[in-house]
Amino acid sequence: MTTTDYEANSNVWSAAFPAPQPNQDTDLLRQIGFIPRLKEVLTLRQVHGLEHATVWILSGAAHASISGDNRNQASKNSDGLGGLSTEQGFYLYGQVKTSEVSRAVSEALRRIKSEWNLAVHPRCGTNLSVEIVLTAGLAWGAFMLLPKGPIEQLLGFGVAATAAAQLTPDLGRVVQQYITTAIPFNLEVQDISVVQDAWGRSAHFVQVQWIE
């Protein structure tokens, strides 16, 4: 995607909320750092954003628009890639060379600080969680409001599931932007290596450290 395209989408990011600031998490730690595991949570959000940006770069999506049909196509291009974020870094799954991962991580870390939409990915597990919660909530509402006959209840569940599927992409994007990911202003890459995860799967692990 071109820089202009990303800047346009970044403006959407900051339209309703303040734009991400380089010192926002550092300042937050100084103010309320006494909260247990706050730093770990902030680190995980930043790692999650870097993970998404790396997948975008590897899929080639950073050189095409990530809105509309192009966003969907870019997501398909990354079907062979997956990630899992931790407080120490993230696992990257898929058939990709270490040199390509290193290049993508470096580019992602550089570009995401101005191209904020790189932190959001349509295949993130956040979207699945949002859809499950929406479906359950809407289905419960239908159950309470509609007659208790089996046909009415079945129709109500169908409407709830359909509505949740329609709402999930946009709502999931918002949840990612403001809750589950953050711009990695405080991260520095320490190492990239091929490892076995806890389930015995081979993956690249991108180890990071927090910097002020």
C-alpha cells in the first residue's frame, strides 16, 4: 500500500479518538505503574500490533490498498501465515525464510509508527471473539424478546447470527485498534530464531524488549 493510502486510513483511526502518541504508554506507566501487570499488558498490545504489521508486510499487503476488496484479497494472501503474541515477542507460523522475516519485521517496526492501520488485521482472533460475544448477546436478546415457540426461537437465532456476522468486521476492527493492539513505540527487536512452540510446532520467534 502506498504511504498516501495508509495516511488516509490513519486519519480514520484518529477521527474519533486521539492519535497514538510515542510516549503514551511510557507516561501511563509513570502515572499508574503500580497496577499489577500493567507493563505486561501494554507490552502485549504493542507486540500484537507488530505481529499484525509483520504479517501484512510478508503478504505483500503493504503495497496495496487494505480497504474493501483489496483488504480481503490481502487477507487471502496471508492465509499461510499466522502469529501468536506473548509478552516476550511473537511466534510467526508459515513457510517463510528467516531473512524474509527479519526484513519484514524491520520494515513493519519502521512503518507502523506512521501507518497505524498496519496494526489491525481482519484474520485476528479478536474478530472471532467479538463474533462469539455478539452472537451470544443477540441470541439471548432474541430468546428473551421473542415468543418461546421453536420456530420463532430458531428464526431469532438465525437473525442474531446473521447480524453478528455483519457487525463483526467493523466492531472487531475497533476493538483491535483501541483494546487488543497498540503501536509498538516502545519495542526493540532483540533476536529472530526458529523454535518449537509449546505444542511442538515449528515457528519463527521474534523476541523483543521494552525501551523507554
